Amino acid sequence: MYWVNSESDSNPTASNPAEFEREVATGQRFEFGQNWRRFLSVLNEERIANAIQSLQQQLGLDRLDGLQFCDAGSGSGLFSLAARRLGATVHSFDFDPSSVGCTQELKRRYFADDPHWTIQPASVLDTDYLRTLGQFDVVYSWGVLHHTGAMWQAIENVTMLVVPKGRLFIALYNDQGWLSRMWLAVKRAYCCCTLGRWAMTVTWVPGFFARMCVASLVAGRNKFAAYHHERGMSPVHDWIDWIGGLPFEVAKPDDVIRFHEQRGFELFKLTRTKSLGCNQFVFQMKRSPRDERTQNMSYRVEHAASKRGSFGVYRYCIYQGDCLIAHYWHDHRGDEHGIEFVNGLSEDCPVGRMTDFLEGGGPEPLRLSDSAIAYLTRKQHVKS
Ligand SMILES: C[S@@+](CC[C@H](N)C(=O)[O-])C[C@H]1O[C@@H](n2cnc3c(N)ncnc32)[C@H](O)[C@@H]1O
């Protein structure tokens, strides 16, 4: 069993495993992690490549180098792995200990001992925990927020993790009216007891199988083989996830879009489902004039008043308001760079390359990139 183990990065506000066990025992929660554990036995390079491609297409980004990526509700860990392969620094968390264990297993298989991928057990409803994370360039929470038991609160929480101009990629179950209420009854029956699980599986899995066979005949192509091209998933594991997935809530696309617009996001991409399953939303956080002012008040960068030789390092001072908080430096090529906080903390290569940290310069005003601001915000959180 992949269970959250001692290798998990320490989380002082870890989700309560006893609460998870209680919800499972009382039939309120499906054990997603157990299903993901079975999925890992069929994971291969082709599925990983499909997951990477789906991430690139939806986010409209070829690479994620130098970006901070948060996978909220990481499940199998496949999309954390995809983001890491695309160059992002990844933070994954999940409420289900077995899902955390699966994500750790993928890290062990493909990125063992990698400092740029952290994994923790935590709930997206735990705002104290989320506050410790700071903000991210990309927040990914696919098929998670409707399984928390407090969907709108969970959506609100992930919006706060996104840096200005950052992207939020979420997928939420489509509201199908009475049909959604029928599926809720199926899921409750599945989770209530062994008999319910058995009865729902033998009733619905053959139904889904038959539906896909008919769809293959009508389309003239093998829909089973085509399924994993979309996100690298497997139909059987997704059917089980669908039949059992409790808690379960649904949302209408227009409500989701309005909710985000009211919080300063604009819709970047919408992929609607025609029936059951998820609508996928990619939002981009706008930078309002107020944010701009707040950002300028928060952090600014200036050249340090020091002499440098032709190939010496360039030095800068970073201020928060009027207070000097750090010195930043890079070599003449911009390959090597680092930061020294006035409290003694120092780090090499805080984000990507120097050009991912500083923008402008020359004839343009020098400024900190959004990734640099997210990085500084995170470090300031850690400090306080
Ligand atoms: C259907 S899976 C999706 C996994 C993954 N995001 C993906 O795209 O494949 C839903 C995941 O959400 C997790 N989850 C449910 N409630 C959660 C919560 N409150 N906080 C964090 N994760 C949660 C479940 O444990 C499960 O691993």
C-alpha cells in the first residue's frame, strides 16, 4: 500500500488522518487513494506523455521552467509529475493518505531526492495550511474541489494561492439537474457498505463498458484506446472514481465563471463536457490597478551602489516598502544567481534563471518578475 510515509515533507498543520478514517467509515468519503494505487500499476510513459500534453494544451504553455506549480489534491501524482517534467517547481498535497503515498511513489520512481518537488498531506479546506504556502504561478486542482464537501469554500481557497497574472486550472462536475441527484444516490450507495459497493460496481461498470463499445462502433474507432490520449487516464479507474466519488457537488459553468470574475480572474479557456463528467476552466488572474499599487508598495529592486569589475557579479537591493530585506546578485551571463536575506537566509537560483527573476533594465525600469514576487512572498511567510 502506498501510504503517506515519513518521507513526506513535514506539515505542521497536516490534515487529520482520524477525520479521513471517520468519513470513510461512516460512508461519507470514497477512498480515492486506493483507486489511484491500482491506477499506478498501469501507468507508463505513454500516459505520462499524454498528461504532459494535456497540461500544455490547457494552460497554453509549452514549458513551465522557473514557475511555481501547486497541485491541490494531487491524487495519483501524475500531473505533479507532468509539471515537474515541464520544468516547474512543484508542491503537491492531498487529503487522502493513500493519494499522498501515490504521489510520493511517483516522485520516488521518476524524481527521487529532487528538492524541487515537495509533497504533503493536507486539506484544501485548511486555510492555516494554505497561508503557509504563499502563492504560485500555476495552481492546478483537477476534479478535487467538488469532492471536499465544501466546494465553493474550496474554490475560494485555491483562488488565494494564485499570484497576480498566474493561472488557475480547475475541473468541476457539470450540474445536470436531476441526473446529478441520481448520481449522488449511486455514490452514497457505493460508499455505505461492502454490499453497496459490490451492487453499484456490477450495475454500472458493465453499463459504462457497453456505452463505450457502442460509441466505438458508431465512431468507427476504438474509444478505449483513445481514452488515455486525453489526460493519460484509464477508463476503468475513472468509472470507479465516478461511481464511488463522495463527497460530490456540481456546478454550472456560468456560476463558476461569475464567481471567479468577482475575484479578479478572467476566463482563459473553457472546455465543456456534453454530459456527465467535468467542465474544465483555466482562469488567469488579472492585475488590477490596486494590485499594481500594492505590488509596488510591497517589493522593489534597485541597483546596489557598488563598483564591479568587467566580469564581476551584479548586485541589487530588494526593499519591502522602505525596508531593505535582501541583496540579490547574478553573474555577468545571468546563469548563476542568488539571494541573501538580511536575516541571514541565503539561496542560490531562487527561481529559474536571472531573467526569470528580474525584468526590464537597460532603458526600461528595472522590476521584479511575478515569480520573484511570489518567491519573496513565500520566504517572507516562512520568516514570520
Ligand atoms: C478525482 S481525484 C483527482 C486527482 C488529480 N487532481 C487528477 O487530476 O488526477 C480527487 C482527489 O482529491 C482529493 N481530495 C478530496 N478532498 C480533498 C481536500 N479537502 N483537500 C485535498 N485533496 C482532497 C482526493 O483525495 C483525491 O485524491
